[in-house]
Amino acid sequence: MSLIKSISGIRGTLGGKVGDALTPIDIVKFTSAFGSWVLQTSKIEKIVIGRDARQSGEMVSNLVAGTLQGLGIDVVDLGLASTPTVEMAVVMEEAGGGIIISASHNPVQWNALKFVNAQGEFLSAEDGEKILEIAEKEDFEFAKVGALGKYRKDDTYLQKHIEAILKLPLVDKAAIEQRDFYIVVDAVNSVGGIAIPALLKALGVKKIHELFCEPNGQFPHNPEPLPEHLNLICSEIEDGDYDLGIVVDPDADRLAFICEDGTPFGEEYTLVSVADYVLQNKTGNTVSNLSSTRALQDVTLKRGGNYIAAAVGEVNVVTAMKANSAVIGGEGNGGIILPELHYGRDALVGVALFLTYLAKSGKSAKMLRATYPSYHISKNKIELTPDINVDLILEKIKERYQKQPINSIDGVKIEFEREWVHLRKSNTEPIIRIYAESESQVTADALARKIIMDIKEVITEK
């Protein structure tokens, strides 16, 4: 069993003892802490909640809603809703914050409470620490009977989200409709199965094949949209006559495309391609995290902008985007952040912009992918045990590679002439992530293996 507490909320597996897993007691405790923080900081007695379709979602949502009402907070429940839809609803509702009930790309046994502030954005480290402190001290006070919060359901926000996307100057419904795309969607039987087909229809796409779009929470494969998990949709496209495949994770903040021949466009290149389209129409800067492909930097410089690397984590990317007036940003996991819409990773706006780009360029997905620098990332991880000192490991690795350029704003990123490797402790799982990039997959894999061997040597050193 596992329970991970972080500045963005809590995440854990269902079933187990209090404090060791995501139990009802832990759900109530951390919901109480967040609700109390909202009341203290914003004085707004309203919070928006929404969930993905995983099987534990309804139970967790009921606990969250009841707890917030017990604090005297009004609850606006969007029901099944994507993470970006909840984020936008917080602002539209003028609420004090939001709780997204989703463990994102984690398997079905996991769930999470993800907290956002009144701006619909993930919390700063400082605010997150305050909430953890409130939870630790159990420093919350519940309302009396006459002051309990009200509860209402509202299923209108997906449509409002879509309408806001359609109003964006860079989204061209007429061009998309004219291309007459035939698209297959894999939404792992979660909320993307509602949101993505609805968006496509609103954009004028008439031919849609829905693959795993029933929001029943029964994930047909690992929900993280990596190439090794996408064999089913790739085979479907290879055997069919489709123009594009669209894949989202359970809460639809991550986005991946499949080319017309059944080959992955590349999760890393979701942001690269959408940013390229935006930068062709609006000069400006871009931001991604340290673990993302350098192809974004190449494209940004080509279009006359500056590229900035941020620490991993949506809040860090958003902070850097605001500080550098970025016109687009995101993460290499397929997360698109368009400030003109909102400061949150949003698969829906990514789909709309990508389809517009394809439609206006006259290219196929395969042809478009071929226009970008070809980099390959090797993504690896090492499971952690409680006795492993991660900080010490990272310091030892820095010592070993002290002659190379090193960035340590988030773990350790080591730059080589044509490659880089990034080591960091995950915020959501008990692991060390090791990402390496090169112009060759073989070289990237070899570099990652070398660093993993270095880490294992450090661990066994006495």
C-alpha cells in the first residue's frame, strides 16, 4: 500500500491502514486541511470538484463533498470531468479553489486529491506546505448545522470549456471541417471518452471511431500514454483508413497522437508541434521542464523566441511561463499549456490546435513529424526503498560528472555534447526517474544504462 503526500495534494492506493494508503480517513483529513486553507486565504465559501472515471472515484467524491459541506463550504460538483475542465470551472465559478479527484496516469488501484487555487492553478510549494501543516496538526473546525455548505451538480462546464476553445483565434473550425478527418480516439474508458469526441464534433469532425471511450473506469491497458501501451490503437489505425489517432490519459491533461500509418507521433512532440504552430502566428517564448526534449528549444529559436527550462511539475512550468511571458509551454509528457485559455495542461486545446495546424498545412501527421529534429528519449526508473538516501545519491553522481555542465534546480541534469541525462526523485511515486536524450535511441538507452549502473554502485558503496 502507498500514500504519497506532496504540495499538490495526496495520492495513494485504495485499501489498507490509515496513513499507509488512501483511506476514507486520509481523504477526509486532507480535504479538511485544503478546505480550511481556502477559507483562511480566500474567504470564499465555495469549492469546485470533479473526478475521472476510475472505479473508486464516486466513493472518494462523496467523502470530499460531504467534508467540504461540513466545513461550511458550498460544493459545485462537475461529476465526471477532465482536470482542465475543473481548473477552468474554478475561475468561472469564482470559487476559492478546486479538488480534482484523479490519479492521472496511475493504474486503477490508485486515486488522488489534486488541489488547485482560486486561479484554477496548482499550488505553490509554500501554499502546499501550509496545507500539509494544517493536516498534520488537524487544525480545522467544522460548521454547525445551520451553517453547513450547500451542494449542487453542474454538468455544463465541458460545453463551456469547448466554447472557450472554439473562440481562440488560432483554432479554425472551418479548416478542420474542410479536411474531413477520420479520427480514432483511445480514452482508456475515462473522462476523455466524453470530452474528446464532444470536442471533435464541435470542431466539425464527422468521422470518429471511439476506442475505449466508455467512462466506466475499466482501463483496457496501462493508462500512461506511452508507445508501449498503445499497441491496440496503433494496430487499429494500421489496419484502417484513419488520418489520426488521439490518446489521452484518464483525466485528459496529457495528449499523444498516432500517425496515419499506425506509428506514434511521439509524446514529446505533442508540445513541439503545437508550439511550432503557435509560434508561427505569435512570436514569443516557450517553457518546458528539464526532462523534455530539446526539440522545443530548436523550434523556439528558429521562430525567433527564447526557450526556458523549468523544474519538473506543472506549477514550476507555469511559474516560469509567467516570469518569461511565454506564449505556450508544457511538459514532454504531452501536456499543453496555452495561457490565452488558462494556465493548466489541457489535452482539449492541444487537440484543437494540432488539428488546425494539420488542416492548414495540408500535411499528414507523418509528414508533419518529419519536419522536426529527431531526438529520442530513454525513460527509466529505479524503485526506492526507505533506507535509500536519494540526496546523497544525486550528490555522488554530480561528483562523478563534475566536468560536465550540470543543472541542479530539480535533481541533476548532466549535459553532454549531443546528449543529456536527467535524474530526479518522483513527486508521485517512490522512484528515481532517469531520462536520457540523444539523436539515437540506442545511444539514449546506453547513456541511461550507464547512469543506472552508476546509481547502483553509489547505493552499494559503504
